[in-house]
Amino acid sequence: MIEKYIAGSDVGGTWIRVALSPLTLEKDSIQIKQVKTKKENKYSISSQICQILSELIDESNIKRHQLLGFGLASAGPLDLKKGTSFNSPNLGFKEVPLKEPIEKEFPDIPFYLINDCNAAVLGIHYFEATEEEKDNLVYITMSTGIGGGVICNGYLVLGKDGNAAEIGHSKVAPKSNYKCGCGAYGCWESISSGTAVRKRTLDALKNSESNAEILLELINNDKSKIGAKEVFEAARKGDILSREIIDECVFYNKVGVGLINDHFDCKAIYFGGAMMNDQDLLFVPLQKQFQTESIEFTINKPPELKITQYRSEIGIMGALALVKYKVENNSVVSTYNF
Ligand SMILES: [Zn+2]
């Protein structure tokens, strides 16, 4: 019998990953290639994806007709009907066509576009979640931005355009002075994301009494070196300003998680994204809050909080899971009709 394959890709502002796997989706049989995202023109991303996918197919000695589908996870927002990413500051262009150029190159292979966090929650669903967690599951990425994917009552939540759940833009402090990249004030992402930690620290340093000696020493007084990582490191060493910035970040993470649990009554929330490298300061206090005094932030029973073991690869794993579930008509993706 001829073996059936599936393929997937995860497109971000920095990296493009492409994967090829037998339909069985055993961890050891998944091949992944990763390259830096090119932003020369709006077709650079799709042509990179096509090139790597062709390479993977050739190297595996399989024929294109063995491929049952291709899933593409991309930073949003997305127009799933048109097959484009639009208004994404990270991909470099106002609109990036994805579906049309890839279908042109691989005309007979079903193509599925999905928001990267929605893909990630499918990846958790397939590869990591326990049986009890699967039907009410949330994924949250904390990185340059904050995003989420939700499975509720056993179905992937997509919304009218496929752009649910933009949890990073939940207005957790609408009267605050923190402006979000989206233009609004007080979005969760404008306070707690990696970008926000950096920006808020730089703003606070304009105040001469900022109590940031340890941080300034750490970066040799070169403020251009400040990123979230440096702020976390300084906080660990006892820097007062860094500690305040991180405390506020953690507080609003509790608010965000509480809102999600109030809305979706979830069994588990898995976290991913680069900020989880500083889980001692970011994740541990959050977990403790929901294990001990959850009522301060949510009326529902608290969810289990976990960190994905797939880290930066959970998006690509989810793109593959989407295709497998579509091919096998799994009900969790019966909401995906774009
Ligand atoms: Zn926003």
C-alpha cells in the first residue's frame, strides 16, 4: 500500500518552518526544516514555503500525489476565505497572499490556512493534552505579542472569520496609558508581552528616580540593549524597577487567565512562547495564584496551568494536526469550514 503523507508550515516574523510527516503523525517520523523569514516582496514567504516543501518531498522520495493536505499556520489576523494574512506588523506587508500562490504550485493538494495560535491548540490537543483536558483546552502564547487558541466543548473556536480568540487584545486596563500596537489602550498585550516589558521599562527609565541601578549596570548603560530578557535578569538580581515592571506583568497575566476561565470554563491552559524562558518569574506565581487563591481572578473552578513541551515548534505541530484531523473528519475541526 502507498503510504499517505501530510505537510504543514508555521510562518512567523522571524522563522518559517515547514514539515512533512506520514499521516500516522508519529513524533519520530516528522521532518521539519526551518529558515529565516524573507520579506523582499509580498510573495517571498509563499515562495520560500513552496521551495522547502519541494525539497522535503524530493528528499523523502515520495510523490506529490501521496500528500493528502497542507496546513499553514500564520500570524494573524488572517482572511481565511481569501487565504491572506493582513495588517500583520511582523510579516512586513499590508497583505501577504498565502493560499493562491501555494495552490498554484501544489494544485491538487487541499490547503488549510489557520491562525498560528489556533493551530497550536490543535497541536496541544493531539500531542500533549490528557483525555480529561482535550475538550476544554486553551493555548496562550506569550512572546512579542500575546495570542490564544481555544477548544470549547470539544470544538475548535474560530468565530465568523477564523480570528477567535484574540485574547491579547482583551482590554484589561482600558484607562491605562499603555498603547497597544492595534491602536487601543490597555490591551493585555500592551502590558504583559515581551515588547511591552521592554517599552514600559524604557519609559520608566526616563524618570530620573527610577531605581534601576542593577538593570543599568547589566546593560552597561546602553538602553538599546534592553529587552524583556534583561529586565527579567535584573529583577532576579533585585533591581527595583525591573521587579515592579514584572510584578505588573504577572498581575495582568492573572487578570487575563481569569477572564479566559470565566468565559470558557477550561480544564487546562498550556503556555508557550519565548517569555516562558523566564517561567520562574512569569509562570510560577501565576500557577500558584490559581492553585491557591483562584477566586480573586475567576469565579469558575481554576484550570490546570502547564507549559507546552514543544515550545517554539507547537505551531508547526498544530498545522500538521489540523490536516490529520481534516483528513480523518475529526469533530474537533468540524468548525473549520473556510
Ligand atoms: Zn491591542
